[in-house]
Amino acid sequence: DMQDFPTSRSNFPPRQFQRSVHIAEIVNDKLTAARTVVIRFLESDATVERMTVKVKEALGCVEEITLTDSQGNEIVDSEGTRSSSYWKQNSRKIYAIFEDDFVEFQNGRRQKTRRRSEETGILQEVLGKIDQLKQATETLQNATEAINLLSDLAKVKSTTARQAEQLHLVMDAFCCHVCKSLMSKPMFSTCCQSLLGCQMCVEHWLLNTNYCLKCRAEDFEFKVHEVKGLSAVLAFLKEVHTE
Ligand SMILES: [Zn+2]
Ligand SMILES: [Zn+2]
């Protein structure tokens, strides 16, 4: 009888984890650990948003910070980063960069990338974006094909007619179903497992209708979600496309 066991399983305190986060300084366009803070967290804290708050609390700062990997790539919200198994591995180094420094760092890297891309062809630049895109779209069915195409494109050194055509296919995958331009703040729908369009376009659609704009499923408003972490990739695609 459960009454005889007051310390039943549900009464145990939730499991706590800890990890160190390096506070980064940018020296000669490279990340350097200025100091380290130790963050204690629960399973429910294991998201990019919550971990960012935790680091800010540990620093006692109000300035915005960005969490990155050791290469300075922003850690984005995804299936993979929504679990303690991602955050508790201390072999995976995590850096926190103050917002101003992060902008400066990205600008520096962008200039460097641009210089390099002039030598090896614009499509090489895509390579650096693929991991970011993969992480953000792991669970999105119709984005997988686009990512594979991006991978192929990144491997080539010059543009042939066929590759240019593939780049157009990638652009199509991220084309808004409403306004027909490259999505801004892309929205994903669970009814048809599809990237649908810009947040603004989808919200406008929802003003008059409550069915999916692609598959016509009912209760659309409960099925559509913003896809975080794709903005940087889309900004990049836009830039490549206009060049
Ligand atoms: Zn749109
Ligand atoms: Zn749908």
C-alpha cells in the first residue's frame, strides 16, 4: 500500500545538473574565455532561452548575451537543444558573448568569409551555414531536401547551369506560399509538416480563415508555429540570390 511509503518516487527532488559556460572576449577576431561561470539547472531549464537567462543571472547583467559553440556559432532552439543531454556534456564547450561583441564578431567573420569566397566561389560560403540550418530544421520534413541541396552546392567550386537551378530549388523551399518572396520569420505547420510562409503573411491569413493555407486542415491557428533560428540562413540566401 502506497500509504506505507511516504518517500514514494514522486517525492524525490528533481535531478539537478551543472555545466560551465565561458564568458567570451573577442581578441583578433577569435573567441577567448575571459572567465567561467557554473550554471546549475533542471531538465525544465534545458532550452536555449532558459539557459541564456541562467547565465545572465549568474553574471548579474542586464545586457543581452548570445550562447555559442566554441566556433562562435549561435546555439539555436531545436529538438536537439531542448534536452539536458545537450547541455550537461561539459566536453561540449559553450560560450556566452555580449550582444555588441557578437555583432562585431559576426561582422569580422563575414568580411573574412567574403574575402575567401571571392577566391573560391560564392557557393563555398553556403558551407558554414549548413550545420546551423540542419540543427534548426532537423524535424522538418520538407526542409530536408533543401538542406541536402545546400550541402551539394557547397561542395562545388564554380556555378554550372545545373547548380544555379538547384539554388533556385532551395529558394523555392523557403518561398512564402502567400507573398511568394523569401520567408521572413518562417512559420511551420504540423498538419501538413510544411514550411508555409512569413509570420506576418500567416497572421494575416488567420484574420479571415481558420484552415491551413496549404492543406486546408481545420484549427490552423493551433497547428502553426514559428521556426526559430532560420533568420540568419534566410538573410544569407537572400544575399546570395541577389548577387
Ligand atoms: Zn510572405
Ligand atoms: Zn497544413
